[in-house]
Amino acid sequence: MNSLKNFFRSSIAVSSVLIVLGILLVFQSEFTIMAIAYIIGAILIALGVIALIRFFKGLNDNTKSELDIVYGIVTILLGILSIKNHETIASIIPFVLGIGIIISSSTKLQCAFELKSKNNPQWKMTMLVSIISVACGVILLFNPFKGAVIITQIVGVFIIIYGVLDITSTYVIKKNVETIHQAIEGNVEDVEVVDEEIVEQTTDSEEKKSAKSKKSTKSKKKS
């Protein structure tokens, strides 16, 4: 139950951030892309510097790893390229966001099926919102707007749509968290019952085989 509540909090937080990002992409697209490129570049350079420091420290105590220097140099170069070529980041953002949206929406879709199994009337709305969200993720993933002048604005619109839909479905699921939790527990119990029946059947068959073998052994001894 706590894990579900944490999931809801993180989902709403991520969706809120995405809505803000979408608005920025629509109204301040160039500035937003440059800011993202600089942030990613700075993180990559920092990771590369840390790897190089770890390598040179390892020279003193014979714990150096050649992978650190390779990783450090490559990461720093990627960071520099990210800062200098923010157009590349603009083409990567839809792909990364598309994958994340599909994964998140698939989880909500599973919750919709759990609500349906309990005959909860809100399963239809949850499923519809989840399917639309998955569609947004697929469109971003394959990015059919390549070469368009307003690519970042279009991506921003899709991100805003997803963010609003995701928050909506999260609230619906949150209201029915007990129902979903019971459905999940019911599925687990059904699996355990099936497993117990299989074990019992296996045990019975083994006992029958053992009894038959004993009878055949006795009959052989008598003969």
C-alpha cells in the first residue's frame, strides 16, 4: 500500500514537471532546449571529471581502473558536444520522453484492468486516459514531425496533454486504491491456491506410484 502511495506522489510530481516543461517548450522553445542542453552537458562533464579524479587517485594506491579514464574522457566529450549542439538534444528529447510516457501509461493501464475485474465503473475512464497517454508516448517516440519548424512546440503540446491526462488518471486510481490493492491481492491468492493444488496433486500421484510399487514388490516376493 505504501508503495502505491509513493507511486502516486511521484507520478503527480513528474507529470507536473512535464506540464511546466511542455509550456516552456511551447512558449520559450529555444531557451528551454538550450537550458536542457547545458544542464545535461554540465552533468556529463561533472561525471567525467569525477571519473578522472577517481582514476588519478587510484594511481597512488594501485587501485586505478583503465575504464575510469576512458569513461571520464568520453563523458566529458559528450558533455561538451551536448552544450555546443543543443539541436541534437532537441531531437533526443521526444524519444526519451516517449519511452517514459509509454512505461508510465502502461502501469496505469494495468490499474484500469484491475478496476474492471472488480466491476468498478471508473475503469472505462482510466483505460481511455491511459490509452490516449500511450498514444502520445508512441507519437513522441517515433517523432513524425522531424524537419518541422515548430517541432519543439508540437512536442510541448503533447507533453502538456500527457501531463494533464496522467494527473487525471492518477487521481482516479488513487480514489480506488483499495479496490486495486484487493484485486492484486486476490490475483496473488489465486496463484497461491493453484500452486497448492498442483503440489497436492503431485504429492497424491507420487504416493499412488509409491503404493503401487510396494504392491508390485510384495507380489514379486510372494511369487
